[in-house]
Amino acid sequence: MTKSVYIGVCTFRRRSLFQTLDSLQRLARPPETDLTVVVSDNDETPALADEVAAYAERSGLTITYVHAPARNISIARNACLTAAQGSLLACLDDDEVADPNWIVRLLETAEHTGAGVVLGPAVARYPDTAPHWMRENDFHSNRPTPRGDVVETGFSSNVLLDLRDPRIAEERFDPAFGRTGGEDVDFFFRLHRKGVLMVIDNDAIVHEPVAPSRMSFQWLLRRKRMTGAIYSHCAVNGDTLSRVKLLCGSVAKIGYCGLRALVAFADRTRCTFWLMRGSFHTGVFLGCLSPPRREVYGAG
């Protein structure tokens, strides 16, 4: 029996989309599997419709173009969920390149584990000009991690969702996170609370080139702080006891990270590691107090 698998790519004014599509065209095809790519365009107008159609014609890749306006990443992600209803949906971002065996790995792991969600790493590719401390700490990669033995949440930059499971199929990304980011963290926390099994396959890899605008100490500090704020806001889920525990824990961890950064002051690689950890836990503290509001998507 032929299995239908969709690959969702949300895009907003990035020419790198076509490099992503090139990598999908080169994917190893699992036996008895139909692959369909869904390009979900989050721009105000369907400006890429003709260009994507022309790409599909010359490449032989089956592509469904969906216009999902405007400037809210949750709307674009939900359009992919709708297009793939009742099937398997893999997702990656429009600035990423998939390894040739990416989809095969995700599907095999889902089959062997029975998981409704399989998460993989988005591994950063650094230019030669990237400083040593940035490369060594690999701050830009998104690597899903369990808490103990349980995967509580993850990122949509590399994931497979089994939409044949009604617990997953009925969920949608919250538009309230559509401009701030964190829509995926919130989405996967909700699946975890429903009891959906989520696993990690570290060999199902996509690669993400690091943009020059993201190669600064200040940008990384802001990103870590925002990541921490989004995590804590989604993790507490309105529970007062969880909020108090996270608040107290974050204060202790901020102090610990500050001391470790001070001790490692002469070693820039280690010092920046602890400063970034401290910035993350500062974000955790702030996220316990109020929802994250800084908008990072749809800025033209």
C-alpha cells in the first residue's frame, strides 16, 4: 500500500527556498511512498506562485503552493497541517538543506518506535569568518533534547508528524506566537500533555547556513534570552507551582552561570558558553513573569 508523505516548507521572502527545494529533489525516496512538497507562502501576496510552479515543472518534484498570508508563521504552519491532513507531514525551514537520507531516517524511526512525533537536529553551517568561540560552542544549531528520558517539546525546523493520530491532527499552531516565535515550543508542549510519544533521531539531519546578521555576540544573547522566555512561558502553562519552581530555579542558575563565566573569563570559548546559559535562564525568569512580546517574524 502506497504511503502519502508531505513535506512542509514555510517561506517568507527568502531566495534560499529554492536551495531547500533542490535538496528535497535529491532525497532518497522510501519504497511505496508518494512525496508531496507543500510550499506555504506567508507573504501578503502570492508572489512566488508562478516561480514555484515553474520549478516543479522542470524538477519533476510534486509541489503544492499555498498562499497563507500574512507575516504570521503560525498561519503558514497551519496551512501545511491542513494540506497534509490524514497523512504524514515532515517540516523544515526555507533556509535549510536536507541530507539525502533525511526523510528515510524520519520515517524509519517513526515506524520502529511508534512515535507520533520524530524530531531531528538542524545543524549550523558556519562560514570561514565565524569566530572560534562561536564554532566551538555551536550556538546556532537546533538540537532537540529530552528532559530526563522524556521529550517534552521541540522545534519545527526538523520534524515528522503523524497526522493519522487525531491527537496531533486536531492541534494547530497558536497565532499568538506567530510574530514572536515559540509557536513550535507551545505546539509540542501541548502534544506532550496529550500523551503523544515524541522521540529524537540525531541522524535525521538538516543543515542551516548561518546568516551574517546572526553572527554577533549581541544577537546570540538576545536569542538565548528569548528562547528561555518562550520555554518557561509554555512550560508553566498557567500552573502556579510550576511557575514558582521555575522562578526559583532560574535565579539560582543565573547566579551559578555568572560565577562560572567569571572563573572562565580568560577562556573566551568557555566564558561565552556560560554567559549564553545565563542569558537563557534570565529569559526563563522573565518568561515566568510575562509572555514574550518581542516580534521577530515578518519584518520585511
